[in-house]
Amino acid sequence: MDVHSKTSSLVLRSFLLLVVISAAAFLLLKASSSPTIAGTQERVFENTIPKDVPIKVKIKKEKEQSFKDLKNEKWLREFELEVTNTGDKPIYFLYLTLITDVTVGGEHLVFPLRYGRGELGAIATKPASDDIPIQPSGTHVFKIHPGQIPPWERKVSQRAFPDATKLQLKIEILSFGDGTGYFGNHEYPLRQTNGPTGRLNRSAGNAFRLPPGREGPSDRRRRFDEKPVPTVPVNFLSSTPYF
């Protein structure tokens, strides 16, 4: 075999070896990245409620797969959030918001979740005899209000906005019915230093009263109204980014 033939053979072998190495590297890279890619193929639930708030929240076990499945167009109507009172006081009022990663006009769309009579949204308001609390160790299951579901599903099907892939849970108000609770992420009443004895700041909880069907103190985002609405959400605007 002459020198030219040997050189051509060597070049061909080198080229084939390079192809094999490149193919192997591609397959290894794909295999190593698969878990990360797969991890983004589920709807995500993020609980931002501080650990000192005496409630435990989770999506009901039998509803987890329905929620996570991005191909499930009926996830919203199947959504169930289980909230357990882990404290030693009854909870007479609880207001949570589910903030989606879907934006309209730069504002995140949210779903409000509420337990208890609206007037008890003023934490200083005492419950009546017919107000039924979530007792210690008791559980309440929240569902999305049925009036909010058809507008959402219709807008998604019409591609007015994409379906949600991430939902963030925030606490707005919690009342124990004895004048104490949580206002946002902060315990109420707030204790402020004012000399050696200090004083209690009750202004926020006394001033705020939640009418039936209205929002909590920081819920000025766009939401779907709790009452049945034909098409679009009511506007509650906020410039605060959440995602």
C-alpha cells in the first residue's frame, strides 16, 4: 500500500473515531440532562407561609397527580388544598391567595381561598356563637370557587393566556377569634418597643375589615371573582413581582 493510501486510510479512521466520540458525548449529555428537563414538566406548588404560622398545608394526596400534570386541562376544578390547624387555638378566619405565574397586563392572576365570615377579617372582631372554627388538629379542604373555573378554562382554551405552571401560596389573614392572629406574614398584634414596657400595635388589624367576597391587605393583583363571571377577571393591581 503506497503512502497516499495509508494516509487516506488513517484520515478515514480518525474521522470515524471522531464521529463515534461525538455521538457518545451527545448521548451522555442528553442522559445527564434528562432529570432536569423532566423536572420542569410538572406544575409546581410553592408554599411561602412562614413556619411559625400554626397551619400545615398540602395538596390532597389523591389530587397531586392531577395538579402536577401539565396536560390535564381540568386541574383547576380538581384542585384541593388541605389545611390543618397545628396550633392550640381555634382558627375562625383564614384568607390565603394562590398566585399563578400567568400575567395579564403585567399583573399576576390569583385565586383567593377563604374560610370564615368576612367580618372576622378584622382580627379584633370577636366571633359569634354560630361561627364554626377550624379546631386544633382539625382540617379544612379548600377548593377553587366554581364561579372562577369556567372563565379560566375558557381563556386558556382560547389562548388568551397560557395555563399556569407554578402556583405560590401566601397567607393574608388568620384570626384566632380572640383578637390575635396573623396579618400577612406578621403576628398580630405587633409588639413595638416604647420605653421599658413596650406597647401593642393594633392599628392594622383594627382598621382592616374584610367585606364578604373582597381581598386581603396585600391582594391587589388581578383575580377571578368569587362570584360567577362571564369572561374576564376583576382588576386588583400590584406592581410587586412574585416570580
